[in-house]
Amino acid sequence: MHFIIALMGVYRAEIGLLILALMFVSFVRERYSPTVIAVVGACAFALLGLLNEKSLFSVFSNSAPLTVGAMFVLSGSLIRTGVINRVADLIMARAKIHPRLALAEVALGAAVLSAFLNNTPVVVLLIPIMFKLAQATGYPVKKLLIPMNTIAVLGGCLTLIGTSTNLIVAGIAADQGMASFGIFEITPYALAGAAAGIVALLCLSFLLPSDPPSISGETGGTVQDYLTELVVPHDSELIGREIGSLGLFGPSVVLLGLKRGSEIRRREILDEELRSGDRLIVRADGTAIMTLRESGGFDLGVAADSATSAREGKVIEAMVAPSHPSIGERLLDIPFLHALRVRIIGIHRSRHLPGPALAEARVRGADRLLVAGSDDAIRSLKDNPHLIGVDISRTRAFRRNKAWIAIVAMSAVVLLSALNIIGIGMAAFIAVGIILVTRCIDPEEAWAAIDGDVLILIFAMLAVGLALEQAGSVALMVGWITPLLKIVPVWSLVFVIYFFALILSELLSNNAVAALLTPITIALAQQLGVDPRPLIIALMIGASACFATPIGYQTNALVYAAGDYRFADFVRIGVPINIVVGLAVCGALVVLG
């Protein structure tokens, strides 16, 4: 035992590198998630005495992961208040008039939004828009999704808050004694890469596939549209108003027809004046339905008892079982409508919208229903053997009246940190406090917006980086690399760091690579006597601007699934874009840095 302890004392640095190598192999094999591997690696360092308890828990004082969490919440507030959805509606309205110009506007919007928001929800929002733009322009959707994702990723590299990777690197660099990075300090170099990447996309678009996706449908699998009806109450203030003047309709709420008595009209109805009892037949997504439910202007859906209001009680989601006795019958005749005080406010059917109206829609197996009712009625529905997955709907109404608060809060974070009035972490936390107290977003929604997997990964890799430093592993690696790098020009170090980070990030977690390489890069720069700042900027961008594999960046996986791409599709277009963007960024760093 004493011999083993003595051996570990002599070979601390080598043991640290061995653990690191095992972690690297585990990252590549992907049998466990990167977070699990990082946590187990940190535990291994602690168990072997290479990381003491005080050092292990000191990583939780690092501001970078906490700032990342705060930015997740701020992004969630913009989604919750309908800001992002409103932007999407404006894009689609423009696409109806100038579809090709709308593509350029979407590209610009993706870059700008991703520069200040987490680009994952931005890409999630844009996927169904790209499917609709493909229909409007005639371009194959597979020629649009990868370019949209590429521009969103490049946009995330434009500012310090654009990606969690940038914040992680900046936080570790600050802990290592470097001066804090400004929010726009990396912008000139990232702009060079973004411009080069866009030009490369235009020139290499012939490498993108043009076959239609076989699995996603017209929305990319990200949006559930429901058929519903907006019923005009007998005492409504809307009676007498023209339908076209309501300002309700857009991409999220599409007017399909007007039901007046037993007659259904589909054409020339925008000039019609509303009457008591009129039913507007619409297609709407779940969030739009919940927003209309809370607005109070209309009653929604159908019920056997006209006194049952859609605004009563809670809303549940339920799927019709294939064994349901009402399969093939009208929705209005489904038994629970007559047995319980409930109201069906929407029906969704995969790849097809039922009709001609809500009450007359014929029930099919796997139809998904939105049902409003009292607590007692919902308990009865949960006991219904012919309904599957009955649960409270997680879809909620937009809080549009709070949108200005969310916009001001996010803008203030950017402005205050850009002017160096207060640090970005402090500004983000104050902004989170403001949006919570003003109820732009509820606490449970705010915490749900935080990607806990990302935060744990960051903390674990911070611990691994600290353990490597304390064990002497970083110094050992720098000692190996320094003689090799002394014989190359100083300016080439930027290229070495950038492409090393890029290659690792195409295979491993971006955040893990960033956290691992930051202390090594700083130590290497100190050993060579060069300014570490350009190298750290190269590391930031190189670890994020990864386009050659579906696992290179988290949004790559989203469009990979939505567009039904093949792995080779990413490699074919991503490798040349990686090279072009990398050369542009490194060239800008050499010339301007």
C-alpha cells in the first residue's frame, strides 16, 4: 500500500493524463453521456487524491456556469412571452409576399438572435419555418435546414453570450488571471468567419442533398397543429366586427372557414361581420390555443352541454386508444362529452388535419385531444381505459403583455456588459430577478428552461481541469508541446489551437473541450512568452463552429433528425465550411489580433 501511495506521488502527472485519456476514449465511444463521463472523471481524480475536497467544491464558485444558467432563463422568458413566436410570424408574413427575400431575412434573423440567445431554441423555432419557406420558394428543404443551422451557429460565435462555450472559456480564463473579455471583443474575428461561411454555403450549395425527408412531414416534427373552433358568445363585443379586422390570424392561427348554423363557408369570409353563435374554424398550434383560451374573446371547441366553458378548470392532453368504441364516429358523439362537464378544445392528427369542422371530425386511433374540464372530470378521464397518456397539458398561453419586460431585461444585460458598467454575470442575475418578480415566466418554467445537463458537465470539467493542473499534468503536456511549437512561427499558434479545438469538438462535447483546453492554452502561451488572448479567442470559436458531424454541435443533431439527413451529408458540406471558416477566423486574428 505504501509503495502504491509512493508511486502515485511520483507519477501524479502521468496518472492524471491516463485518466484524461480514458475519459477521451469514453467520450468517443459514447456508451455514456458526456456529463456522466465528466462526473466520473472528476470523482476518479478526487478518489486518487489528485483533487482535494476544497479544490473540488471551489469550482461551484466559478461564475461561468451560473451565467450560462441565467442566460437560459432569459432566453426562456423571451419564448414564454411570445417574442420569438411573434418574430416567426412576421417572417412568415413576409414570406407570403417575397419568399426568396424572406430566406435572406431568416438568415439575418438567425444570426442576430443566436448572437444574444441560446441558439438551440432559435433553431427549434426556425425548423418549421424552413419547411414552410421550402414550400413557398420551391427549394428542397434539405438545402435550407443545414444552411440555417450553420448561420445560427456562426451567429452564436459573434458575442461572448452567444454560446455557453464562450462563457465557459471566458470564466476559466478570468480564474487563470486574464483580464475579463468584453461582450463584443470576439465579434470582429467571428464576423470574418461568418462572412466566409456564408460565401462558402452559397458556393457549395450543390453539395447539399435535394431529396425530400421521409419522416418529418411539413413541420419538421416540431409543431403540433390542432383543429379548433372559436365560438362567438351571445354577449360578445366582437359581434358586428369584420372577421378580417380581428388581427388574430397568421402562421400560428390559420383561418379555415366560418360555420354559421349548419352551413360551412370556406371562401370570401374575411369581410363577413360576426354574429352571435358563429364558429370560426381554425388551425392553431397548442400555445396559440391556450393564448386564445385565456384572452376571453371567444369560447373554444365543442361540448355536449353549451354551458360548459373552455375557460373552466384545467386543460389535459389525451390520446384516443385504437380500442376506443367511438372510432369512426363524430367527435361530438364521443361518450365522455355527454357524461362529464368537459369541452374538447382541439384535435391533432399526425400528417393530416381532421375536419370539416371540429364537431363533425371522425375520431381515429392515435388522435390527440386537448380537453378542458374540472378537477373531478379530469380524474374521471384519467380512469378512462380508452384514453392514453391523460395528463395536464404542458402547453401554456403566451404572456404577451409582459413581452416588453423580457426584451428590456435582455437588452439591458447586453448594454450594461458591453459598456463595462457591470459584469455580464451580475447583469444576467439581476435580469433574472426582474423577469421572475414581474412574472414574465413562472419559477418552475424558469428552472425547466435551464439545461441542467450542460451545467453539470461544465462544473465537472472545471474540476477535471483543476485536477490536471494540480497534478502537474498540464505542465507535463505543455513541456511536451513547447519544443515542437518553438520551431514554428508564432502566428501559426492560432491555427494550431483553432483546428485542434475544432477536431476535438466534432467528436466530443464542445463545452468539455473548451473547459479542458483553456488552462492548457494559457499555460502554453505563458511558456512560449506570447499573448494568450488571440489563442483563447481561437479556442472559443473553434470549439463552437463545428459543422462536419451531426454531433459536432447540439443544433446539428436537431436538423439532422428533422431533415432526415445522412451522416455523410454533414461531412460533405461541413468539412469545407470548417476549413473556410477556420482560415478566415485565424487570418483575422493574425492580422487584427
